[in-house]
Amino acid sequence: ETSSRKSRESSKGGGSSAGDQRWKGNYSQTNNALETKADAWQNAELHKLNKRYENMKASIHEWEKEKKVRAKVKMERKEKELEKKIKRSHQVYQLKISRIDDTAGGARAQVDEKRRNEELKIKEKAKQIRATGVVPFTCLCF
């Protein structure tokens, strides 16, 4: 109907008449109604979009938080295991040190005993030399 009016009015002379003004007013009211409808739709869609992305962000945040907590727990567990290993290694080290000390102490005692025995032999030979005046002969043959 509006296109037929427009074609009739343009064929009449195309001037601005009352019908033309009515048509423009009707168009602007229709345009305003469409704009408000479009604005309402746009706002609703933007609201839905924002809500969806906020939910996505929240789920990402929860995932991140959960992963961080799990990683922290895993790290603490590994630290405890390392502390246990360090403790055990220290105990093994102390045990080895005590064994080495015992072995070295025994070896020192043997060396000291051997030295005393050799000193006694030397003193006895020196005593014999003083008594007889002759150096005792030792056989170097096998």
C-alpha cells in the first residue's frame, strides 16, 4: 500500500503533500518500533552471550584452581619423599662412616701391635749384642 501511494504521489507531481507527511510519520513510528525491538533483541543476545562467556571463564577458573591444587599436592608429596630419601641417605652415610671408623680403628690397632712386636724384637737383639758383643747373623737365603 505504501509503495502504491508513493508511486501515485510521485506521478501527481512529487511535491510534499499531507499524504506524504503522513507516510513519513508512519514510517518513523514503524522505524522507532523496529529499532526498539532490535535494541531489545540486541540487548537480550548480548546478555546471553555475556552470561555464556562468564560461565566459560568461571569453568576455566575452576579448572585452573583445581590443577594448581593438584600440582601443589604432588609437589609437597615429592618433597616429603625427597626428605625421606635424604634422611635415609644420611643414615646410610652415618652407617658407612661408623664402619669405616671401626675398620680404620682395627687396622690402627693391628699396626700398633705389629710395631710393638718389632720394637721388642729390636730391643732383644740390641740386648743380645750388648751381652755378647757380636751382631747376630741372619740368613737371607730362602
